[in-house]
Amino acid sequence: MTEERLFQRGTTLVRRLRLAPGEAMHWHRDPFHRVTVILSGDALAIEYRDGGEDERFPVSPGEAGWDEPSDRLHRGVNVGTEPYEEVTVFFLDHPDATPQPGEAE
């Protein structure tokens, strides 16, 4: 997994994320609203730490989505055959906030 902060001004943070096929994000929560734009990839799964049923869905470059906050611990997994890449704009509650804190944060 490769993460890169592209821009931050105040409570607005822009991040690029890349996952190779089979690679997963760290376990995290999503406490903030965000907009995600898919740059590449063909399939993504969301796994839940609490053992809930995984969600799997196709993705394609150019898709954009608005995501609501969630305290449920989860991670994204690239289950496709192509590298997955996204750019996400996070709307934080303060400039030093961690956009996707792990279970201990």
C-alpha cells in the first residue's frame, strides 16, 4: 500500500492511495465525510473486523463517490487483477486529525 498526501489546507486533506492486486489497507475507521475518485482498478472488497459479511464490488476509473462517516473497523482490499488507485478528499474536524484512524486511535 502506498499513501501520499497531495494537499492540505486547514481541515481539507487530499490523499492518493495505491493498492497492488491482493494488497489491503490497514484496519481503520472513517470518522469524516469524504469524496473519493477512482483512478484505476477493477474490483474492491471491504472486509469488516467484527466478522460481518464482506462487501465486494466492481470499480472503474472516473467513478466518484461521497462517503458518510463510520466507526465500524474495516479495510479495503484490492480483489481485482489491476492496480487500484484513488484520490480522496477528507473533510476533517480539525487540521491535525488522522483521516482514517486505526482501532487504537
